[in-house]
Amino acid sequence: MSETTHAPAAVTGAVYAGMLLSASNALHRQKDLINRLNVYPVPDGDTGSNMSMTVRPASELSGWDGPLSACAEKAASLFLRAARGNSGVILSLFFRGVAHGFRGLEQAGVPELLAAFGHGVEEAYKAVQYPREGTILTVMRCCAEVDGTGCDLLTLFDKLCATAEETLEKTPEMLPVLKQAGVVDSGGRGFLEILNGMRLALCGRPVESAEETDLDAGANFSAFATEDIQNPYCTECIVTKSDAFRAEGSAEAFRRFVLAAGDSVVFAEDAEIIKLHVHTKDPGRVLSEALKYGSLYTVKVENMRNQHTELLREQSPASAPPEEPYGFVAVTMGDGMKAAFEDFGVAHFVHGGQTMNPSTEQLVEAVRATPAKTVYLFPNNANVCLVAEQACELVKDRSVVVIPSVSVPQGLSALLQFDPEQPPEVNTKAMTDALSTVKTLDVTFAAHDSTVNGEAVREGQILGLVDHKVRVVADSRPDCLQKLASEIQDASFLTVFYGEEVSAEEADEALALLHAELPEAEISMLPGGQPLYFYVISAE
């Protein structure tokens, strides 16, 4: 939802410069996160850094007071020269296309901006030999297709950000390699950060700091075998054109040569330089051919097989000797839920849950990193229980006990029964018995049209679940919560975790609603930070 703000009515040169600077800072803040998502087409592991370094020269636009067209041309030139890696070049070409769309303009409104985005998408697609859906290109294209009818600039960027986020979440279904690694497309995530930064600038709240954030989840590089990398040398260079080739499009023969020299090709040129990226078996041939068109301004060649081997080493933590009597591993997502488990002494976590089920190996690694003779493993999701059992069988140097919790409330209820003075078999029985004493309620949304209990459900409607069965279909979250309360009239204690999409103000309103419906119950409202589920409720 757009904030109440005095957003500019049009994008001028100064406004565009501010938008790009905010976008650069926003992307830089998230570059490590994006690096860890990187998985396509091979595990280079530097998508975030490359994209960030590509747009960092936006700082040179600070204080710009010229026309929009000149600002866009200057930015495109800066970005093309600073571009690094496949994703960086694609991003720079997008902005070069945007600059083409802004040619001759002092300022741009919604129609002109969307048209410029269309030019950007065309430029980006042309640079890639075999464009594939599920990448940054898809996110860019879907944004350029947004309907801007009736929008002002800020409303348009609301739509652009929402579209980018929705498209990004779909990328694992478009590219099996993303689904296998358990991540969304890293380049697409970077583009989303750029849009968010531009939008914040329009709101009058540009991203000014360059603080970086982190994330628990990242790409699983063990999904790839090092020997499967057929073109191991990631080769990049900038060629300063000789006088004979000082025209845009003059290096078409070189482009065809590079296309035949390897894969993951991105090739861009303007009147003065050539920028290329290719994964090849023979970087020497590529660089020798480049010299026919001018002089080498920069060169970077990296052995991706060596990179991949190092990443595998980093992702395989050393086993901790089983020295303590007890230890715990919990599967969860959301900082608030994680903090709740930490209060009970859980120190090792695997990020996962609904739609993000961890692998057996991830659980094995977490168990082995727990320095305990007996490790209790809480899957906290029905789809993780079987994987947890398989992980249990693979660990031979310590005892691993799976407490078959199918929800976070069950896992927390079980931990309440743990007694460090009791032997493992007593704790196992007590914690397992506790699973049946808690009722789990969830408030989420319908992902698609369907029929539940004979009732038609529309995509986007609010669903209320009791122990994972749909009991309520509503049109709003408060209505759903009110109806769910009738299912737990006998509850004495409620712990409510509100999700990442729920504001603190809405959570306060939900707490007041539940107090009114359940006046005798003791209710705690905590920030869970979980995705997909607006509320997760433990009722005892």
C-alpha cells in the first residue's frame, strides 16, 4: 500500500538520479543474501556482488540537475562499464534500454516509464543466447507488462514491486535447478531490491545506508557435481574498440564467435567498448579473438570448478564431538519462532517448513553440529517428519530421537516437558505424549480456486485451519480469527505468532478480538516472522 507522501508527479533527471542511488544502496545492503541464493546457471556464488558493483557508480549521479535523457544515458554508460558477471551485464543492458526509451525527454510520466522498461527488457533479452524463464529476465519482463492505467508514479511502483515479488516466488517452478536447490532466482531477487529502492526514493525515504543483511537459507551447492561443470572458466573482459570498430553493432562477428565458444554468454557493446561474459573451456581463444577488435581494458578469468569445491567445503560444517548429554535441533522459519525455541535451549536450527522442506542432508549436518550424545530433532511439519527419520538413520556417532511434531506449537509444547534430570527414554515419552495436548490453528490464504468441504474457495480468500484441516473460509483475517475462536472455547492458554505480513498494529487488534471472544483465556501475542501464514496459534 502506498504511503501518504508528496511523491513527484513525473520522473525528472534529478528524481531519476535519486531513484538509482537509492536502488544501488538497497541492492548493496542485500548483496550477501543474494550471493547465497545464487544457483543459476552454475554456482558462481557472486550474483549479489556483481549486481551491486554494477550499479554502485550511481553515486556519481548525486546532485544531478540536467534533463532525464542525459541522466539516463550517463547512468547506462556508467553501469555498462562497471558491469560484472552475467547478471551484472543483463542489469546494465536493462538500464541501457531504459535510457533509449528516455531519449529526448526532459521528464517521464507513467506511460513513458513503462515504455522505457519495455525497451530495457528488449535489450536484456537480446544479450542472452538462450533466454530461459525463471531468471531475472522473467522478473523484468513481467514488470514491464504491468498495466499502468490510472496509476500515479508511486502506485505504479507499488504494482511493480508486487509483480516482481510474485514472479520471483514462481521461479523455482520454472527452473528445476532452483527447486532442487531450494531457492528463488538470485538475479530476480536483486532486481526486486532495485525496484524497492527506487520506490522508497519516490516515497521520500531513499535508502541511504549500505548496511548489509543476512539470511539463514541459501542455495545447496551439493546439488551439483563439480565434474558436471563442462565449461569451467568464467571469462569476462572489456574491450576498448579500435578506430575500425567504433560504431554500435560493429562486433557482430565477434558476438557469433563468443556464442560458439561456450555457454552462459552475455555480450554487449556500444560505440566505444565491448563487454562480454562466457563460460568456456578455452579462455585464451576468446581473449585472442577479442584483441582483433581493440585493446583489453579489463580481464577476469575464474575457475568455477575450484569455486564449487570451495563452496561445498564451506557448506559442510564439521561434526561437533558428542560431549553434552542432550541437544536439540528444530526446523522452523521466522525469527520470532526461532527465538521461542531458543528460550527452551535449542541452539541449532534448519530453516524450513511449509513449501520449504529441508533435505535429509541438511538435517544430518545440523544434528552432527550439535555437540550432544542424545539429540532431539523436532521437524515441526508433517512433510518433514519422514525426512527426519531418514536423517536419524544416517547418524551413527550419537543417538538421534525424532519427536514427530507436525507444527511449531507441538514442538514448543513438547519442549516444555523436557527434564534434564531424566533419562532419554523418559523424556522421549513425555515429549511425544505432549504432542496431543496442544491444538494448532493457522490463518493463511487460498493459493488457488478450489472446493473445501463442499464449499467453493476463491484464490486469495482467508483460510482458518485447525490441526491442519480447513475449518473456516473467510474474506478477512479478523473474520477468520473470530470464527476460529469458536473452535477453541475451552482453551485456557493461547500463544499467537503473527507472520511477516502482519503489522504490529494489526496484531494488537487481533489480540483485542481474541480477548473479547475468549475472555477466560490467557493470551500471548508474539512476532513470529513466518511467511505464508498470517497467524499460527497454539491452544492448550
